[in-house]
Amino acid sequence: MDTATEKTLIKDLKINMKALGIPAGSAEIFTEKIISGVKKSIKSKNIITEQDLNRFVIAEAKKYNTDLAYVYKIHDKII
């Protein structure tokens, strides 16, 4: 994962966590763990689509907060 994608992902996760009312300290820890898990998941992949990346983020987020995983899953479908 390149740095631009990582920064964008971190920003999106923090915005969604703030909207859900997750405390800032927990949000930092969740973000670090989600990013770490996603990096491990994509390490062996040669080509990754945006859908793949979103799927990995959702799977990792579900481990820490199911509401966050749901919001991230539907973030592009919200009108």
C-alpha cells in the first residue's frame, strides 16, 4: 500500500469513527490495528483493486467495531 492510499484510508477511518462517537484514543488504536491487518492481508497480493482494499478494511474493522465495519461498507452508498 502506498503512502497516499494509507493516508486517505486513515483519514476516512477517523472520520467514520468520529461520526460513530468512538473516543479519540480508541480511534487511534483501532486505526493502527486496522492498517496493520490490511497491510498483512495485501502483502502477498500483486494487484489490488479498490474493492479488494475495502473488503480487507471491512474485515479488519469488524474485529474491533461492527458499527464501523458496517458504516465503512456502505460509505459509498449513502445518499
